[in-house]
Amino acid sequence: MGKNIVFQESPNDPGKRSRLWSHDEVSRVLTKNKGTEAIQAIALNYAQPYEARWSTEAFSKTSQLRLLKIRRVHLPHGLDCLPSALRVLD
């Protein structure tokens, strides 16, 4: 039920939702650097190791991001910036 409520925040643009946990939507938002300050949490838990092709500045527009859980994700390009609001990095 909670995921449906978050989906209704912006059905057509996942970058404008408060929480992201769908693998496809997170990849789309971070690869194209389409994040916004609406995003407060991102949680990914891949069963197999995943190589993310995210922009190095993928988190530059997510100034309100407080929770980032990315398990089994390899970032070959690294990340240049994380928001100062970030409180949990797992």
C-alpha cells in the first residue's frame, strides 16, 4: 500500500517521488541525472552484483536525500557528490 501511495506522488516521473526502490526507476533517474530534491530515500538490494552506469553526478540534485541503501552495487565511475542531508548510507 505504501509503495502505491508514493507512486501516486508522480506517476510519470519517478525523479519527483519521495522514495525510490524499483531497480528500473532508480537506474533511469540516476543514469540520466534526473533526480530532484523531492527524493528522500533510495533503497536497492540486488540479488546478484550489479554494475551501475549512473552519472558521476547522479546525486547532485537530490539535496534532501536522507537514506541511501545500495547493496551489491558496483559503481565503476564512482560518485562525485553526495548530499549533505544524507544520514544513512548502507
